[in-house]
Amino acid sequence: MAVKQMEFPNPRGSLKLRVAKGHFATSHSHINYYVDLTFTKHRLSEARAAARQLAMQYKSSTMIDTILCLDGTEVVGACMASELTKVGFSSINVHNTIYVVTPEHTTGSQLLFRDNIIPMIRGKHVLILAASVTTGYTVQGGIEAIQYYGGSVAGVAAIFASTNECFGYPIASVFSPEGILDDYESHPSHDCPLCKAGQKVDAIVNTYGISFFR
């Protein structure tokens, strides 16, 4: 790894935010921190902890029929569904089934649901779950897909979010840059100050992970 990874504890639980500082290119922007959510998405103990924190923000106030998982958040989404329907907690979703779905992507990056999945969206209250929200393009695609297929957006949740709002919807998150990454920046690739300063890109990052330039 060309840049050093740092860890920051979450004040509300045992989770850690793993980040690396440098110059990174995503499909939509250039950022100065890579937020590594691999373990939170794929390690059951961390996924449960993240799901518990996110579910607490919806338990008693939001009807959720379906969780739309973006960015490989299916494990967290399943854990959230379990938390939201758990007996013994003050939740308006107790005794109700919650669907956990993942969309397909067309060649134009639009989200697609097959005919057997559409009934889990149409007429349902759908919570969008993303790994991270920075530019908001991924969440925008989720919002548009839900509305196109006849569902209603129940909210937006993310493990990491650099903003509190996205296209008019508040974002519930486990981590934010505040107090941790106060110098976190995201810029369009054509207007990146790091590029203008002559700093080479360290790695390409996306929902699957990171690829460093050797």
C-alpha cells in the first residue's frame, strides 16, 4: 500500500473507520481520503454493529418494507432488517417482513429490477442503504429507480457520509468526516486541486475496493 492507513474509533460503538490519506480517483470525483469499508460490509460482527446503529434511527419513526442495498451492503442490510423486525424493541416494523434487495446496473449505470423483484419495490416504503455518500450520484440513481418502479423512498442510510442531506433526503450514517476527517475533500475530476498542484493519483477506488498504481 502506497499510503498509510489510519483508524478512528466510532464514539457510539466498537466500530473503527479505516482511512488512507492521499489522492484517489473515483468514477465521479477525486478525493483526498480513501474510506475503507471492506470489513464493515463483509465481517458479520462489524456489519451487525453498523446495522444496529443505523436501525436505531428508524425503529420507532419510519415504516420500512424494503431495504435497497447499494455498494455491496447486503450483509449490513440483512442485519438491519433483523434489527428493525426484532421482537421486544419499540419498532413499528415488528412482525412485518422486510425485503432486502440489490439492483442490477445497465450499461448506462441505471438501476434495473427484474419482474420478480419489482413487487418488492412497487407500493413499498424503500430505505436506500449505501456504503458511502459523497457526490450523491449513486443515491440519486437509487431514488430515481424506486420512484420509477412505483415505490416511495423511506430514507437514506450509509456507513460513511460526507453530507447530511442528499437530494432532499436526510442521511443517517455511522461515520461522518466531522471531528475525524475535517480536511476531507471531494472535487470533480476536471477541477481537482491536487491534480492542479501536480500530485499524481495514488489509486483508483470504487465500491469493490482500491487499486494502487505500482
